[in-house]
Amino acid sequence: MASPPVDCLEHARDALSGRPASVILEEIAAEIEKSRTLWITAHANPDGDALGSAVALGLAATAMGKQVQVLFDSPLPEKLVGLVPGGSFRRVHDTKILLQGAQIDLFVLLDTSEPERAGGIGNVGLSRARRSVCLDHHVQTASREFHHHLVVTQAPSTGSLVLALIGRLGVPLNREIAEALWTAVSSDTGWFRFENTGAWALRDAARLCETGINIPRIYRQLYEDVPVARMRILGTVLAGLRTEFDGAFLYGITRSSDVLAQGLSLADLDGVVDHLKSVRGSKVIAFIVETGPNAFKVSLRAQGGHEVESLARKLGGGGHAKAAGGRFSGTLAQLLDLLRAEIAEKLKGLLER
């Protein structure tokens, strides 16, 4: 049997238009090449894929002589900050200041197709830029506001799309770019354990390894170098786990006030939900964070043949089939009633056996 093509993007198509993904990526590369000033951002509360993708593209564009700003309007988990070069991104506390000054040539949104998910930076970027592009790999109803828009749902991460884009820009991979991309790809594949780990992810990993990146250091910072306070929160969540539907629905709950009392931010809870997936018999997993009075953030995971993206959509969010999330306004009892009803329908065939 012939081996699959090395460029996994060659046979992929854009989920929005059906056009060849490689053609759209060439158009995006051309847009970057003719631009002088760029703003790059991703969704608020960035995870490893969002941060790594944005920083890697920013470093590559800077190497091309572009004037680049990589911007976020929300804090990052401490574990991610040390994985990218100092000064490679900027936290914007007040997006109103971005309205000042001349127009920029190009606005780039990564790891989401919805500008509002980038906080204030999304709408300001679209209004300030002459041109705009978006790269994403999530299943969701995408915005049509961009001049070039590529969504490849079979891509293991947005970092994989950025890696392909950097190749088309002709920028050599150095260690800094490769470590940012490794953070992106490894985060979204659960260190190459999730179901989106396949030939594409592993080929990307091999290319990044060739630059001499320090993989053990990245692993320690992502998964082992955690503060005692986060372990206390995790312990509280694990101690309070609840199951329903004979263990098929598993959920844990915490409050943002408890998180803040430990000196942490909500960003430091990234990855907690994945600890819950290891419970035997669980099919649909939820991690619920009370963010304020009658306000909740819900992270969802699915096992086996189940999916949670459609449930996340009903919570005003989105994501992947196996990993998604959203927010809910109302009481905890109302939220749990909604989750039970939706999950009971998803588990119907299983429960009837």
C-alpha cells in the first residue's frame, strides 16, 4: 500500500466552502507576504494551541521583517507563559487603547472562527485592519467576516495549520517557533493520546523534533510543574465527583471564589476536566465552574462513540466532537437539569440495553 502524502493538507478541504485547503492557505500566505503590519490573536483564555499558534506565526512574520503584535485580552495559565519567548505576546488590559492609531494591514484570528470569542480584540482588530484572515479547526458555525477563512476540522490542531502556513511562507523553523508549535500540537492532542492523534499530528511532531526542541522541559511545564494551590483545587474537585446514569455521566464542580482564594485564576484550571476522563465507565464528562452569581463555565469531554460539541452549542459555545465547552446563565439546578436531559438523550441507546 502506498504511503499517505507527507503534506496532510493536500487532500483536506475547507469546511466552509469546500475548496481545497491548500489553495486557501496559499492565499493566506500571499496576504501575509504583502502586509507590513499585523495583529495576531486567538480566543480569550487561550490554551496551548491558541497561544502556541499565535506566537509561532508572530515569530515567523517577524522573521520576514513584518511589524507584528500578538495580542490577548485575558490572562494566561502560568504553565504556558514560560513555554514561549519573553515579549512574544502582549496582554491588553483595556482594548479601547487599540482603537487609537493608524490602520493595520492584516488582522489574523486563530483557533476560533468567532471574533467575539477573542474578547474585545476580535472586533477592534476587524475594524482597524484593511484585510483579515482566520485559521481554525473547530466544528462550529463560522463567521463570514474574513477576507480569507480556512477551517480544517480534521487537522489535529490549529498549530498544524500554522506549521503548514509557515512552510508556505518560506520561513525556516527555528527552535523558538518549533517549541511554540509543539506546545500547540501536543496540547490539543493530549500529548499525543487523544483520538485526534494520527499521521498528521505525528508527522508534524517529527518535523518539530528535528529542530532540537527540549521535549522533556515542555512536558514538565505543561503537566508536572504545577503549584500546590492547583493540586488542592484538583483534590477538592476529585473528592466531590458525582455520577449519574450508572456512571456514564460524570461531573465535578468548583467555584471561582475558591480558585481565587488559592491565588489562582480561572486560566489555571485548564486541563482539570481531562483528569476526570480516566474514571472507569464514564461516557460524558463535565467540569462546572461557578464564575459568579447564576453564571457557570462548563467544560465537556466525551468517550467512545459519544460527542459533546452539539451540547456545547446549546450552551452558547462549541469546540470538538470529543472536547467542547460553553457558558450558562441560571441556577446550578437548572444547568444540571439541562445537562441531564441532553445527556440522557445521547446515552439513550446505552441506557436501554
